[in-house]
Amino acid sequence: MTDNPSPAFGGSLIVAGVASNTGKTTITLAALRAMVRQGLRVSSGKAGPDYIDPAYHRAASGTPCMNLDSFAMSADTLGRIAGILTNGFDFTLIEGVMGLFDGSAGGTGSTADVAGRLGLPVLLVLDVSGQSTSAGAIAHGFKTFDEKARIVGAVLNRVASPRHGELCRAAVEDAGIPVVSILPENLSIVRERRHLGLRQADEDPDLERFMESAADWFEEGTDWPAFTGLFETLSVETPGVSNKQSAGGWGLIPPSGHIAVASDLAFSFIYPHLLAAWKEGGARVSFFSPLAGEAPTPSADFIYLPGGYPELHAEALGRQRDFFGGLRRAAGSGIPIYGECGGYMTLGQTLTDASGQTHQMAGLLPVDFAIDRPKRRLGYRRAVLQGPALGEPADAPFYAHEFHYASAVHAEPYSENLKPLFEIEDATGEKLGPAGHLKGSVAGSFVHIIDRAAD
């Protein structure tokens, strides 16, 4: 709507949808890239437990994206992350999760809850395809549903024509929400999806063209002064990362020393706030690529295999003798090794992929895994350690998240030498029983740890 953006004032803003698949990810990426093109220093966040969208954020802005989760993070952790995101940047744009009010059964973890806790204004994305004046009813409902969610502006997405856009704008503004963007349907910027979400950013050869096209699309349909005028200074205490008084109270705290982290297309699901917590605690973090045949450095005091897509690379992983040999030597020396979800499957004996092919894995845990869509496991978890592991004593509690289509199709029974790693319960407090495995210094489970929980 404007070719000459006015000077910006700065602050933070959260982008929320009325539901999933309204276009909020594309709009967030488009806005980030447009802001960068205008010379603004911009950071970004992602509400909820998500690994894939933050990698796209990083590609759009050139700055690592951090997750903000009001269910699975303490107030201290949320404040620390907010402080990292806003320190030294002109703008911070945070993408919501699902619909604005969708979260756990009690409402925690929703975009609205994150917005309320951090004092964030909300930019609401409405998919107006197939409607016109009815968009006003939706806007009115969202604006009045919960006063803690302060909706300060709206984006109309998938608009069919200028006339359609004006009808929708009038209805939404009559409901008391100013419209800052009217965006037409644009099939050229739709991204490919697969079983856990979007295809990973690092796998997209067309990523730069997409980012630039999306930024053009957003700029052309946006009243830039109105958009930048929605951002506000956070109204929450944000302790700095150098505040040692409460250091150690956030994230997963591993032993001090050298932490070797697997990182490539098979092992990419790493929460940046965990890395920040480790570095704050004085740990040295190095990375290695199993797919490139690399083993964890022999000097590592702790080895972390995060989640990702080992099932898509199982044949290539199965050929990496140096990688598996390095893991086995570390385990034989008592070095702690921890695998989450995909990393857990890699520590097992075999992994059967979606085509039915079985591949040998590290063999450090007596478990065989398989991908068995459409059986999906999804939800928040509270996980309590059943033995000393991960640099923590038995009974240490964590908040975590689980999202996978794989399962353990065969495992040795639990015993004195093979214990469950966790006892877990869901977001409602329903007990789900034992989870994962702990054998010697090797530990793994399907849950992704997000933060320490209250005892």
C-alpha cells in the first residue's frame, strides 16, 4: 500500500492466526525479510514447541529465532528469552501457534497466553477466502473473547479482488480492529509440507526466491507506517543472560565441560535457548555432522543427539562407521550420551523407515524402532527422571513436548541395567507411565525437553 515506508519506532509484536493454516508463518517470514531489506535490525520468536518454523525465521532475518512457551517454560525462562530477543534490536516479531486461543486444556501455551504474560500486542491474521462481511463477525469474536489478548491490528489474507478486500476491511474495522495489510492469494509462495510440518529450510533450493517474493507481496499490500506503529515495548521484566543469581534455573543443565551436539539435516531439532543456557553456564559447545561421517570429538564430556529426520536419512546414517564408532567408544568410557526423538532412535538397534527398509543403528539401547504413520503421538509432557542422568539427579522434573510418528516396535524389558528414563504425564496431569531408556551412561526418549519444572 506504500512505496516509501516511514521511520520505525521499534518494539515487539506477536502474529496470531484465527486458526492453523491461515498463512501466519508466510506473513511472519515476509514481514521479517521486508524489514531486513529496509535496514532494520529485527529478531524473531516462535510461540510453542516448534523446530521447523524457527529455521525459516533465521533464513528470513539472518538472526536465530527462539521459542517462547508459556506452558513449558518458567517465568524466568520466558523473561530471559524475551531479553535476548529484544536486546540490541529495533523490532522483535513473534509468530504464534495454531489459533490465537489454542493451547493446553487450561489455555496455557496458547498464543494469547504468551501475549498476556509478555504484554505483547497481537496482529491477527484472517483468511478471508470464501467470505466478506462475515470476517467482521470473526474479528469481533476474537477481539472480545479474552481481554488479555490485545488485538491491535489485522491482516486480511487470501483476498480475491480489490472489491473483496474493501468489503472485508470495512467489516473488520467496524469490529474495532484496524486493518494494516490486504494480501491477495499468491500460490507461488506456498511451501511444501511433510509429516512433521514444512520441509526444512536448509533443504529448499528455492528459499531465497521465496523470501524475496514473499517480502514483495507483503510490502505491496501493507500500510507500512500503520504496521510498524503496532509494535510496543515489552511490559515484562527481562533478566539478562549475564544475571548469574538465577543462572542454572532454566533449560536443560548438562555437566560442565565440552558438549558435542549432532547437527545436520538428520539432527536439526535444537532449541536455541538450551544452547544459550549451556553457554551461560560456562560450557563449551561444538557441533558435528553424522551425515558427513563425523564422530563426536573425543574430548566431549557430554554428547547430545537432538531430534530431526533420521528416518529420511537412515540408509546414509547406517553407513557412518566413524559416527557409530565414536558413540560406542564414548559409551564404553562412561561419557553421558543423550538422544531425543530422532536421536533416541539412532541410539537403538535398528530403524525401519516408511518404505519398510530396516537399517542398523548404534546399538547402544536394546530397542528397535519403526515409522508407522498415521499413529501420531503429540502433546505437552511433564517428565521426571527415574535415575541419575543428563547431569541431573533422579526425580529431577522437566517440562517437555512429544510429536512423532515413530514407535518402539521391540525393546528388552526394563531391568536393573535397563531402566526407564522418565515417568511422564500429559498436560492434564494424566499419568502416561514410563518413557525412554537409560542404560549405563546412554539415555534417550521420544520427548523433547524444554525447561526445568517445579519440584
